[in-house]
Amino acid sequence: MRSNRAEIERARRVPHVARSEPERARVQSSLTRPASRLRWGETETVMAARRLNRAAGTLAASVLADSAVEHYRGSFKNKAMFTPLVVAGLTLAMSLHGTADMRPAAHRARDTSYLLAAATGLLGTGFHIHNVTKKVGGFSWQNAFYGAPLGAPMAILLSGLLGFCSERLRANGRQRPHRVFNFPAGETVATVTALGLLGTTGEAGLLHFRGAFHNPFMAVPVTIPPIGAGLLAGAVLNGGGRTRGLARWWMRLLAAMGFIGVGFHAYGISRNMGGWRNWSQNILNGPPLPAPPSFSGLALAGLAALELMREARDA
């Protein structure tokens, strides 16, 4: 923001004929860019990175609460069950730090914590698969329903990936266009988000199928997210303004759905014997309260990806 102001002042002092065509275009962009969208000292790169930090933090908070409840129910039989709590808590703290950080540079501690989260997600998936397959009958519907949730550890993996992408954006500095792993940043984040939405939908579908979809609203988290994933894929492949606009509104709907889902799960807990008066037992046996906001975290990442794609095409 400060550099933009300095560039505008310099442009006013230098005669129009003395400036090259690229310089005139850059100055015009500075004059027309809406200043209200940027905080003082913040660049577009930092703004995009902070959006991804918020998405990663939302996912980490969901994982922290969900794994605490589920692993407490399992009495922390395996001491490794403490790992996702520690890693998710660290990832949440680093995401909050990144959200408040206005510097256009990657942070080594955040990078390390995000990579640790991604590795924890991969190892946790292996542990959960082992937990299901070691039961009598091996890999079966019964064991998939009541064993360790197969897709749950992928949420912390996604949190780590999104956070790591946020640091790669900061590492770009003021360079345009924004890139992640030498790929366009918006398209890369959108692809990760779309795959995450499909995986999270699969996990929700498995558990809601176990509940026989007795409430019609249980079909919502297995229908809205896949459509959102398709819209993100369309925005990557097509890139038209109308497609991105529709995807943007759908991501907002998806973000709201994640938080509204907490209310539906709270209602499901209240229907168990004793309701909320018997909360200490029903929270463990009812629908998981912290799970739905994982959709909100992915929706926030989708919105960040769409904004990155818009800025890249408008640059």
C-alpha cells in the first residue's frame, strides 16, 4: 500500500511521455486498485496468504476438537493418539500467527509446523487403516462404520497443505503472477481444495449412511460439497468470470453449511437418552460436534483460490 502511494506520487511528477508503456500500465493499475481492500502495509500477496492461514486454522481447530473427543472416547489406548492434539494445536497457533503477520516473507516456524501437520495426516491415515483392518472380518462395512474413521486424519493433512501454500505465497514477495511450486497459485489451491471437498464428503457420506440418512438434511453434506468441488474444477479449466462468480457464491454457501451443521449435530445429541443433561456421555456417542466446520475451512480456501485466480487474470 505504501509502495503504491509512492509510485503514484512519482508518476505525477514524471512527464507522461517519459514513461514506458509497462510503467504507465503499472501506474494505472495502482490508481484504479481499490485501496479499501488492503490494510496499511499489506500487499495482495500477504492478503491472499492470510486468507489461507484462516482456512488452515479453521481446519486445525476442527481437528483439535474432534480428535480430542474421539480419542478420549478411545481412552487414549495408544499413546500416539495424543499426537494429533499436539500437532493440531500447534498448527492452529501458527495459523493465528500467520493471520496476524503482515510481512511478505515465509516464516520458518510456520513452514515447519505445516509440514509436520501434513506428515501427521499421512501417518494418521495409516494408523486408522490398520485399526480397521486388524478387527475381526478385516476391511468390511461393519469395521469401516465403527472403527477409526478412515478419512479423519486427512483434515490435518489438508490444513498443513493449505498453510504451506500460504507460506509459498508469502515467499513470492511482490512478484507477479503468484505461484506455488512453480504452478499458478490460484489453480493449485483450488485443486487441493476440490480434492479435499471430495474426500471430506466421502467421510461424511460413510457416517451418514451408517445413520441410514434418517434425517433428510443428512443428505446436504454429501451433495453441496461435491458440487462445490465441480465448480472449483470448472473455474480452473474454464476460468470465465461467470463460472468463478457462481463458484464464489457456492463456497459461501458451503462455509455457512459447515457452521450450521454444528447446530444439527447438537440437535442429534439432544435426541439421545438424557439429552444435554447427560452431555458427558452423549457427546461421545452422538454425532461429532466439531466435524462440520471442516467444510467451512475448505470453503475459505476455495474463496482464497478464486480471488487469486481473479487477480491473476485481471493483472
